[in-house]
Amino acid sequence: MKNFIYVFLFIASLLGSCSSPLDIDVSKLETFCDHITALGEVYDRMETIIGTTRMKIKSGEVKLYSDDFTDEQKDELKALQKKEDEIKYSMTHNSFKWPRSSKAQEKAILSCPGGAEISPWMDK
């Protein structure tokens, strides 16, 4: 019984600590890789909602705001897109230098942890 309580408390603490990418405080993102990680969280949540990758949306295979989504999902997707824009704005207007060339941008993104997964989502 004692072990069950410990397991329950552990699971409850994990579930209670989950936060939404919408809770990201963009002003606290300090490094380039912090921004990339934050974008990754936003993109992961978007993929969870839409059930596919952003590349399929860009290609037209999937519509971002199809009738298959609930109003809550549509609202969350809009909020996630706004958070994405805030993070990208901060990334390009921060104290570190955002590379101008797309090759340099790609290299910078890939140098961050998780950058390979995030890179296809980026509009370069």
C-alpha cells in the first residue's frame, strides 16, 4: 500500500508539472537555443492537435483549420501560432545575432539540442 501511495504521488507530480507552450515567457528566453527549444514545444503541441506535420500543411495535404477540429482546438492553434510569432520575433530581435543566410540559419538551428527535429518546421 505504501508503494502505491508513492507511485500515485509521483504520477500526480508529473501530471501537475505539465505546462502548455502557451505559458512560455518569451522575455525569459536568453539564448538562441532557448528560442529553438521553445519553438519545438510549440510545434510539438501543434502536431499533437493537427495529427500531422507542418510540412503536410505547407504542401496543402492537410488544412490547418479544417472542420474536423473543435472550436477549442482552432483557438489553441491560433494562440500557438501567435506564440510562435512572438518567439521568432524575439529570436530575430535579441542580443545574439540571427544569421542572415539560410545556410547559416540552418547550421545554427542544427547546433541546438533538438534542432534537427525543429528545422523542418522553420520558415527560412
